[in-house]
Amino acid sequence: MKRPHLLPLVTLLSAILLVGCSTGQNKETLLSAAGFRTVIPTTQKQIAQLKTLPQLKVIPVTKNGKTVFMFADSTRNVLLIGNQKQYTAYQQYALQYKIQQDKLATASLNADADNEWGAWGGMGGAFWGPCFY
């Protein structure tokens, strides 16, 4: 069975890994990919309200029985807004991103371990062989 919906996710994760953004920009990229709408405040009142929101965190806001999720970044002057479906997609993307980061960290640790033992010839090298004693 083909999974064409995975291609955008793989592309997105690859782009994030290559760019190496800060945490806030990673979240913003993942939120945008999940379908969050970007709002740029244009008036002084909107800019002031943006600064009062918790920064670089996704927060739920319920108004008139409807819940929306907001992500504020006043340093970049941007607000992202999404619904429950988009927030769920963001959570899935964030989990996939974390898994990729963990895989990269593990690969890096394994490469470092190989480099450190290389000077000793590895576990099967001369250090452990008959020439050791």
C-alpha cells in the first residue's frame, strides 16, 4: 500500500535537520506544516497583545466553546493559530522529529565510540591478541 502522505513529512523533517533551526523556529516550521495559520500583527494593539502571550509555547485558548491553539513569537512578530486536528498533526510531526533527532544522536555516539576504540585496534585487534603479554 502506498503512503503518499508520508512524503511531505519526510521532506519536512529532512529540511529541518539540514537547516538546524532554533527550538522556536522548529516548532514554527512543524506548526506550519501541520496547517496552522500564520497571523502577522499589524497594529500596535495587536503587537502588544502578542507580547502578553506565553512565548514559543503552544497554548490552548477556549472562546465561545471553541478551542484553538496558539503559538506566539514576539521576536519574529508572528502568531500561529490552529484547530484540534492541526494540533494533533503537529504533535505527530514533533514526535517524528524527536525520533529523528534521537537517531542522529545515537549514530553520533556510535561513531565516537568507534573512533575512540580505533587506536586500540578494536576488541579483536592486537591489544587483545597474543602479542599483548
